Amino acid sequence: MANIRDLKKDINYVLGDIIEAVYIYELANSGTDMKKSEAIIDEAIEIFDDLIPKVSERKVENRAAHLKGVRKELEERANKLVDKLNKL
């Protein structure tokens, strides 16, 4: 069960760090339009809301493979968010 707890923490920390980076960007660039940065925050929240139930899913055939897939999905989606943030 520690693996599940760690995965949930990783999801929370990774997406939280991205949101924090967006807030720092917004503070540093207060004169610009914030719609794109707010969209990144909204997307991070959607990813969180999507991944946490997947971690808690118990009716899967191979639990370990399922959790690895969730971890991989987190990595891919977080990288896309970071790319969007870097383009701002």
C-alpha cells in the first residue's frame, strides 16, 4: 500500500509544483494577460481529478501494471504542462 500512497503524493506534489510555478510567473508578469496561465492551472486540476480515482481503482486485472501506467500518464501530462508554461 505504500506504493499507492507514494503515487498519490507524487501526483499532488508534481501538479502542485506546476501550479506554484504558474503563480510565480503571474507575479513576475503582472501586466500581461493571464488567461493562458489560468488555463494551465485549470488543466493541472483536471489532471489531478482524473488521476487520483485511477490510483484508487481496485477492479483492475494487474494492479502493478495499472499503477505504472498511471505514473507514466502523470509524467507525460505533467511534461506537457511544463512545456506550455515554458512557452508563456
